[in-house]
Amino acid sequence: MNLIDASIEMTKGRLKKIGENPDPRRLRSNRLGYEIELKQFYEVQEAWRQGKPLSMGVGGTLAKAMGLQRVDYPLLVGSFPQEVPKYFQTVRNMGWPEHICEFVTLGLAAATVGDAPPLSLLLAEKEECTVATYAQMALTEHFNVPLFAIDDPLDYNEESIKYVADQLGEFIEFAERNVPGIKYDQDRHLELLEWSRIGFSYIRREWELRKLVPLPMTVWDSFQMPMMPDASAEGVKYLRTRVEEIEERAAKGVDQEEKLRVLWIWVAPFYANFLGLMDSKGVAIPHAVSGGTGWQNGRRGAIGDEKEFGRKLSPLEEEARMQMSWSWRSRGRMWEDEILFACQDLKCEAIIYFQFTGCKLTSHPARMVADRAEKELGVPTFIISGRSMDPTSLPAPEFESRLTEFLDMVMAQKGRG
């Protein structure tokens, strides 16, 4: 199954459905997001057909500035649950560990069987997620292409960012020497970073809107905070239109009862209808915490921010900052602090911590987060373990039953049953 062609058809289907039968409760601006997504899939398809250089692991703005087409295997496989059993079997056949992050291993499997486009170059980070690091190395061997490894310090600070930025400069020189068609354009890079800076200003504006009670959007629109979809005028237009639409809804008033506000942690069992369940019970999800939450709420500097280190960063330092500032750095302290801050800032009354067993970075701190949330905020946490794309690990009926039990208990305690 060609996952790029399938992604194009799937996205076209979503746009057709929105055009013919729009859901009045969902954000109209979703159409713009899907149009950008469709354009990106077409760009990958064309690069694949023409044999242009494709890569994974390189930041989006830097990749464009180098003439690289970026591919993200984990996101591709997550959209096609019907293919998951085949990819799990490939993992077993290859002798790879199957109980680690399936986003990484199944993406690796899709590439191995030819369902995803081949890569021309890989950038591997020697950092906290060793699963991703070794997957990049395995892909390098499979495609027999150049690999450049970057040593990422575990602590996030200005010195670490300078250290990584220097390595990115070496990576550019390495790529230009080893892959035909690659040439770094700093002026183009600066242009892309400026679009990203504007985009992040809208993302942070949306964070402020997520503090409103009731939440002026459905759980389907709030579950994932939008990241910069594309460093371009179109990407900024989408984020601006989305924020303005949410502001318009907030000004008109939201005609729905909000019985409970819940902070979700990380991913979810995507095979279950948990969002429909939350919606039916009047539960709002102002945010689902991810590694990029700190950029979104302004606690860490995003592209263009000059306050964090008291100066303007160079283009490669900007790339290094985004590469370095994921929340699970600093030995988990950033992750815990980010969750507690988001919970308090968004006025959440409970936490649902999906303990994604394949993720060794986010699964282990669950109990520490729960203990701190109870002690420091008086907020209860529901920890439930499972996998995102393997329903045998946590059957949907069991997950939904246990989730319902927790939500009913909290609402009863607050007299909102």
C-alpha cells in the first residue's frame, strides 16, 4: 500500500465531506488545514516520482532551506490502522523489538516493505529517545544512504543550543558533499523562520483562548494544539483564520454546558471513540500535553523569541532551540513542570494520563506527575496504560468503561453528575 497516495485520497475525502456535509460544531478553518496537508502530500509524491532528495529527522524550515523534501513515517502509519497488523508482523519478522514505540517501529516497517518513500539522507539525534536514534540508523542501513549524527545534550540551555547549532552547520556541509541537489540557502531559511515566528504568535494567542470557560471549541478541535503546518503565507493564514474563528465563537457565547475540564497527557488509544465519549458527557479537553507544549504556551522560546536568552538567535540556533526544547529533556523535570503548569493555567480539574507503554520517556513519570498534581494542585489523575495502535493491549470497551468510571466519580465529587 503506497501510504502517500493513500494519504492524498484520504485527505481529499475529508475535504469532500466538509464541502458536502459540514459539521456546524467543528471549526470551519479545518478545511484550510487539510488543504495544506494535501499540498504537502502532493509535494512528497512528486519528489518521490522525480527522485529528488527526501529526508527524515531534519527540521521543517531547515529542510526546505536545503532543498530537502521532508517525510515523517510515524505520522503516515498512524493514519491507517488497517495496515497496523501487517506492519507489526514485519517488525516481528525482522527481529525488531515490538513493545517499544509503535510510531517509530511501524514507520520503520512501512519503509522496509516499500509502502513509504525511500530516503536520501538521515539526521539522527543521539538524545533522550534512543528508539528514534536507532531507527534512523536502521533506515540508513536499509536504504544505504548517508547518515549524520548529532549529539544532543540532555539539559536545555543556551550553551547546549550553541553546541547543537554548530553541529547543524557541519550537517549542512556534510549533506551538500554527499547528496546531489542539496544546497543551503540562508536567505530562504530566514524567510521561512519569519513565517514560523508569525505562526507561533497565533499559536500562543490560541492558548489564551483555551483558558476560557466554557471552551469555545469541541473536543475534536481542541485535543491537538495546532503546530506550524507550513512555514508559508498559507500556513500563517490557516493559524490566523483559526484563531479569529475561535475568538468569534467566544464573543458570541458557547451554547453548551461544560461539566468538567480535563487535561490529557500525551497520545491516546486512537482506535477507541474516547473523544465522542468525552463530548457526550460534557467534558472539555483544553489541551493534550505534548513535547511542544512549552512553545505553545510561551514558557519556552519558540522561533523568533528574543526574551529567552536576551538576544536574537542565528538561523541555526533557532533550529537547534526547536530541536532541543522538547518537554522531556532535563531528565524529566521539564515534562512534569509543563504538565502542572498547563493544568493550573487552563483551569483543569482532572488529569487523564495515557501511559503509552511504548514510550519510555513519558510512561515512567506518570505516578510522579499524579502525586505532584494531587499534592500541589489538589487535582486527581487517572493513569491508564496501553498502546495507541494496538487494541489488544487495551480493548476499546475496557478503556471507555474505565474512563467513564473515572469521569463519573470526579463529577459526582463536584456535584455535577
